[in-house]
Amino acid sequence: MTPYLKMQNITKVYPANNLKANDTVNLEVFKGEIHALVGENGAGKTTLMNILYGLEQPDSGAIYLNGTEVRIGSPMVAHQHGIGMVHQHFKLIQEFTVAENVVLGMEPLRGKLFFDRRQAEQTVAEVIEENNFHLSPAARISELSVGQMQQVEIVKMLYRRADLLILDEPTSVLTEQEIQRLFKTLRYLAGQGKTIILITHKLGEVKSISDRITVMRKGEVAAVRETAEVDEYELSRLMVGKRIMLDFDKEVGFCSEPILSLQQVTAARKHQDRPLLDNISFSASTCEIVGITGVAGNGLSELEDVISGLMPVSSGTILYNDIDVTHMSAMELRKTGFSYVPTDRLKRGSSLASSIRENMIITNHHDYLTRGGLLDGKRIESHVEELIAGYQIDGRAGMPIGTLSGGNIQKVILARELEKVRDLVLFAEPTWGLDVAGSEFIYQKILDVRKRGAAVILISSNLDEILAIADTVIVLYRGRIVMKRPVRDDAVLSRERIGEYMLGLKDDFSAAIPAGAGGFLERAAEEGGEGYSR
């Protein structure tokens, strides 16, 4: 059987650092197949797909479609060959409608000069209907759920008559219901003869959706497997060269001393009808991981800012070890012993132009790092080298942290924050963009902190990590807590059930649907498909 796509001996070297991103890579994908491309960060997956989409040019090798060699010099040429790519970060204009976003750059014209809006909406509606999407061409992007935005990105490619779709980490910000809706769409498209390449770190999803898997490691193809013939443990071993632990020992001694308590905390801005955070109350105790989740835009980032002292509250109280810290600044909070690993590791968590050494000690001017009131170079060097070794950081102390990979930057932040943690640490999206090995390392560090008796607050939109390591799960919807339950109640806390709370379809603390949410709930029900309790 002749493959629909064949990438043969693809090599790509970046001369600036002599990095061989792709080393004689061979990839074969068949017509109508859902093919998963997996590997650690830096394995070469995205580079390979950027070459296929025309964003990068190979140093050597060839690409064949239907047995004919093609040269893809740009995304425009890729579109001409029926290749489309949906990027991890959506490229949509919020103020535009669905139709306007879909036809952008290929707009139907009236009289050769004027945009034909009616024709655009009609054509986009036909694409939507043909492929069983649930969208209105006239809806503005700002009105859509995240899952619907993803649909718009796929419709953009189908409008351009793509027969081969590349999806880069498509489920990273979706709820379980949105993921299942997406997978249903992908299976339908494959059944219609479309060919799909899926880049993802989530091995459970690979098993759920793909037909075959290509595993990349260090720029090379490590293995090609039929999905039905390999399990998640074997996939993780192929990806990193060793077996990765996917189940974690969460046992710890009984601890229950409250460390942090939020009491009816509200954060609002002027001229907004709805508070960013609305009457938030919960506590975190010693030896406890409180996992807080929700869909982007429902209060996760605002809660991170409030707890870290970067956003003032409008009302309510925050207690830390029974001390009122409600109006403490971020600097004052840091002096109390509070540790913080932020979502934005590049701007908030580190100084990219500064060295690893400087980033590690910037908040840790302990007595043992000084002599006579001045920084002690020898002690600092010993301290930093010990952390580099202990956290397996691939870099030297004097290197600018901005030259490291995302995973290694995160390890530097972890080393700095966890080395000084006293009894409370806030993690926000700690494994965002990291591969399975990097994620496992961070999960183990979080569990180690908990075992030492600290209280941990884990803010994450990744349900897998919440369910893997949290003791308590809290769900935010429209700035409110709609669910708060212990993870041990497995019968209740399925991914699907939590997804219902994340979409606002269930609320443990109110019998009524939140005011003004009806339209979104109707769309959410469509996104989730069957099985919803209304």
C-alpha cells in the first residue's frame, strides 16, 4: 500500500548552536489515517511538521504526496497541496466573526474590490454543515467556548480544501467533553478520507484516537507502532529511553493544620457586571494538595494573582498561618516564606537575560550565602551547583537562563522556590508545554513538598495532573466555586463529571444556572454531545 504522505531522510540543522533537530527522519502516513507523532520536548516533532507545512526548509531529504515529490516553500504552497496546520495557540481575531476568520486571506469579493460578507457566511456555513460542526458563521470569536474556537481553526483549513490536517497539541486547553467532541470530529473527518497527524504529549489520548504512532527521540525516529499493539508504559519508554512512572504514591502521614484560608474573597473591576472572583472560600492544610481547575477565562489566572499578592481583592479575607495577609504586597508575602511557581515562567518566574546562578539566588539571600553582609561567591557557587545537580538542570551556572529549554527554565524556578519553601507553595500550570518525563519530574517534586508537611495549591487546567496528584479538587466557573470534593471519591470525580462543572452544566452550590450564562450553556451542551445532565 502506497503511503499518502512520505517524508524521506529529512535532515534539519540549526548552525547557530549546531543543533540537529531532524536527523534523516522517515515518516509514512496513509490516506484516512489518524497518525500520532509523539516524543519529548526537543525530539524534533514540531520541526518536522513545520517543514511539512512550509514554515521551515530541510537541509536535505524529500517529501512525497501520493507518490509525487513536492517542494513546500511556504504555508501558501502547503495549502495548494492540501496541507493545513492547526497550531497549539489559536490564530484567531477575537473581534471578527467565525466567517471572517475562516476566509481571511481568501475572501470572496463583490465587484473585485468589496468583501462579500453574505457569500462568505454562506460558503463557511456549507463547510460547517458538511463536516458536522456546531458553529454559527455570524458568531464573534469572543463569544465562543475554547472548544468551538478549535473547531473554527479546523474549518479554516477545510475551507482551504485541506486533505491532510496537522494538529499541534490540540487538547491542551480543552475540557473532557470538548476533547471527546474533537475526537468525534477527527474520526468523522478520517472517515471522509481526510488524513490527520496529531502532535501530543498525552499518551492516553494517543491510545484513544490514533491508528498508528511514530515515536521521535533526539531528532530521530525511535519507533513506529500500531496503536493497538502498544500501551502507555511502552510508549513512554520509547520516548525517553526508560520506563516512566505514570502512577504516583500519594500516601502521607495524617496532617490537617490549616495554613492558608480564603474567606469570601471577591475581586472585581469597575464597569464590569460580573466579578473576576466571586465569594471564593477554601482552605489548604499541611500535607494537602488542593487542585483548582477550570476552563481558561473562568478565574484561574485571577486566583493565582490574588493568592500571590499581585491583584488586590475587593472584599473578603486571606489568612496565612492565622495572620491576615489580605492586603500584603507580593514582596511582603515572599518574606513570610510563601513560595510561588507562576504560570508565566518566562516573564514572571525568571529574568531571561540573567544567569542561572542569579535566578536561583534572587529571592534566597540567606545568611549562609553571605559573609559580613556581602554575598559570598564560593558559598553561592556551591549552593547553585548543588541545585543544578539535584534538579537535573541541563546548563551551567553562568549561562543566561533564556538559553535553556522551557523544561530546564522550570527546573531552575523549582530549585529556587522549593529550596526555601517553609509551609506553603503555589504552583500554577507547572507542566504547561512539558513532555511526559519533565512532567513526571515536577509531579514528584510537588509530592515531595507535600510529604515534608507543606500545604500545596495547584492551579491547573490539566485535569490529568489534578486527578494524578491532588487530594482535593475545586472547580471554578465564571469566577465562582461550583465544585469542591476530595479526589478519593473516584465514583464522582471522573474526567467527564468534572468537565460538566467546568462548562457550568453542574453547580454544587447553586440550584440555579448563573445569570447570563444560558447562551454559553446551550453551546456547551452541543460541545459535550450526549450524556449531559441539564
